[in-house]
Amino acid sequence: MKTKATLAALALAVAPSMALAWGGCSTMTPQQTAAACTEGQVWDSETRTCITPLSS
């Protein structure tokens, strides 16, 4: 009985870290910001990308 309890406790202790290791955060996407735009480009919040502005 002591062995079963020890194995159960170990499984519960390791489960959260294993879930993260197997891609628990795979739904998260990197966030690009205006600071990442190259020179001459601006941040378009609608498309969430850097764009070259149209000259007027």
C-alpha cells in the first residue's frame, strides 16, 4: 500500500510539468510590436503586422 501511495504522489507531482513539456502552451503565439518593425515601416494594429506606409 505504501508503494502505491508513493507512486500516486509522484505521478501527481510530475503531471503539471509534463503537461507543459508536451506543449501545454502551444496555443500561445509570439506578439510582434512596433519596436520589431524595420526602419521605414510602421505597425498596423488591424493586421497586426509591420507595413510600409503609403506616401501621400
